[in-house]
Amino acid sequence: MRVRVPIFVMVGLTACVAAASAQTPQPRSESPRTLAAFPADARVAYVDLDRVASLSSAGKAATARIDDLRNKRTSELAERSKQVSALEQKIAQGTSVLNDDARIRLQREYQRTRVSFERLRDDVQAEVQELQEELLRAFTARVFPVIGEVAREKKLWAVFSRDASLMWHDPAIDLTDEIAKRLDAKPQ
């Protein structure tokens, strides 16, 4: 009777994959294109999801959307910040010249403008974070099936995420480039 081992796509590492190996750790910046081919007898592998995002067109498009939103909203924040600064200067310059009523009106206007700026800043942060989370969900929904396909083809037992405390690895088991290429080959 043959026991079938399921394929796992894991986000975190819970144990060192190759603790028994005596080789020294490889630097993260080493290019996988200069390394040996994926070992045919390997049963575990890893994927650097950040690198998949930076290599794939889907990841680049998501990054561009986030950057566009951040840039647009940053200019709005800069304009509001100028308004707050201008009112601060008016208050500082006018304290000796303004009568009490005018000074109080100016201070209230400053408070309203400052509160409005702080709310806008918080809204912008929340909007950017919401978009990042939305795009991350969409990206993982696309990339995880691709990881599963590659894992099944290579008859792997598990695929780990590289950014989750990987203690040691043989760079040949890196599937990142293959995952990015296949992700780009899939229709959106």
C-alpha cells in the first residue's frame, strides 16, 4: 500500500529544512541563475514571495498602483500641511497685533485645519494600507495555485516561504524565478 503525502504550501517555517547538512549558509543575494539545477530528488523547496512580486508583471502592477495612490495622496497631504503652517505663522506673527476676538478666531481656524489635516493623514494611511491588503490578497490568490502546480510537478512534499526564518538552504531548491515566470504566463 502506497502512502500519499499531500503537498503543503506554508507561509511560515517551523523547523530548519536542512539541519543535518554541514554546508555553510548561502547569502540571500546570490543569483539563482548561476546555481545548479533544481535537484531531482528534492522533496522540499522554498519561494521568495517578495522576489516573485518584484519579478512578475502582476507584482510590478500592484506596486505601481500602490505608488500611484501614495504619490497622489501625498501631494494632498503636502497642500494641507502648508495650510496648517501658514496659519501657525499667522498666529505667531499676529499675537501682538490682533485683538482678542481675531486671535481666538484664528486659533480656532488653526485647530480645525490641524484636525482636518490629521484626519486626512490617517485616512490616507488607512487607504494605502487597505489597497496593499487588497492587492496582497489578489496576488496570493493567483500565486498559490501556481506554487501548487510546480510543487505537484516536482513531486515536492512542502514549499516554504523564504522570508519566514529560513536558517539554511541549498539555493538550488529556490523556485522563485519559475513561479514568477509561470505567474506571468497565466491569464489575469
